[in-house]
Amino acid sequence: EIILESPDGEIIGKVRQESTCAVPKWTILDPNDNVLLRISGPHSCYLLCFPRLPFTDGLQFKIQSADCQAELGTIRKEWSGFMREMFTDADDFSV
């Protein structure tokens, strides 16, 4: 769990990683632990088996409403070029 704070130390939210077997999932919470959003990633096989290959470009993490009934947006992994992808831990994402 990650606690999000304002510059003056006030808790403004939390990000909680859910326990799942194959699909990474996170829940975005307000300071009172009410669910605001849910994020689900691609099947973990792609991320664990092939983390640096070009076809991992475009992997999408869905941003959904609290009840998962509406898709509100995506976070997408962008290809950064062969050298950067293969030899660094840096990654580029777009929202």
C-alpha cells in the first residue's frame, strides 16, 4: 500500500495492490478508504516472461470506475528504443 500525502502531510489517498495470480490490479482509495478507481494490467506472463521485448510496447493498464462498470482511461507502456529498453530500468508510459 502506498499512502499519498499533500506537501503539508495531509493524507489525500492511497494506492493498494491487490493479491491476484495472473493480472496485476490496484485500487485507488480516498483518505477514508472509499474506492475511487480500479486499475488492471495485462496478464503477468507478458510482464514476467518478456519485459524488454518490442511487442511489450502498447501494453495497457485499464483505469476503471469503482464498480468496474465503466472504463475511464488507460495507462499505456511506450517503446523507448532498443538500447534503453534492453539496458536500463527506465520505462515510458502515457495516460
